Amino acid sequence: MELAVQRLLRDLLYAPKLRTLRDQTHSAERYRLVMARISGLEKKQAPWHLRWFYGVMHKMFGKDLTPAKVQMRLPGLVWGGIAMEAALSRKRLVSLRYIQLGRIRAAARIGCPF
């Protein structure tokens, strides 16, 4: 028990500095660590009851957005989001025009191209 406490104190006192992003990148290259990526579903791969969503998305944004394509892997998530948006729109106190304007302004401030 006493040895474990001594090791803990030694590690706390002589702990290395927090690793910087450069150090993390170096270790990722060194050990060939790669972040796993989830590919989105194309319209033909999506469940039949969600294919209409691609048309709506393409009409609104001019292209298919990757986050929505990834969400298509879990149809329950998509339907839950649609239900939430529908419920929130029923309680709308502000015009839809102003809501969309706010979304565009927020996206522009964080550098999102949409």
C-alpha cells in the first residue's frame, strides 16, 4: 500500500507537461494511429422510407450533407429529429424566416459554408 502511494506521489511530482497537439500528431504518425470514419449512405443505399429526405436536403442546400448521410444509418435517429423539429415548430413564437436567418448568421460566424 505504501509503495503504491509513493509511486503515485512520484508520478504527480515528476509528471511530464501536458502533451501539445504537435506531440500528439507526432505520436499518431509514429504509431500509425488513424481516426475511424463512418461513411454516409448514398440515396440508393438508404432505407426506402428515408430516400425522400435526400431530395429535400438537395433542394435546401444544393448538395447532400455528410452529417445527414451518416444519420441515415440509424433511421430512428432521423425520425426522432423530424418529430422534434415538428414539435418545436408548433410552439413557434418567432417567424420561420427569422429562425432561418439566425441559423445562417450563426453558421457564417463559425465559418460554416452553409
